[in-house]
Amino acid sequence: MTKRPLDILDLVLNRQPVIVSLKGGREIRGVLQGYDVHMNLVLDKAEETENGQIKKVGTLIVR
């Protein structure tokens, strides 16, 4: 059965870390806590990686 993008998000919700790639080469890694139909994401235990530097940011909303 073909899965839709939101179905895949449901599989990892509150389970395992995900990596979100942003513009400018930044990446956010954290545990997906929630999302909406506009793909706004709530990540917990988030870490931002930019130019090889890792910064812990805690709970984060990615719009």
C-alpha cells in the first residue's frame, strides 16, 4: 500500500529522532512531537547543526 507523507510522519511520532534539512545547509535533529497539514513540526530534544557545529536547542517549532 502506498503511504502518504503524513502517514510516514505518524510512524516516527514520539519514537525516534528525525533529521530536518533547512535552507542554508542547516540541519535540525530531534524527536518529532507533532505536526500539522502545513508541515509545521514540533521537535523535542532538538539539536541544530550548521557548518559542523552542534547546538542544543531543546523544544523547537520548525515552520
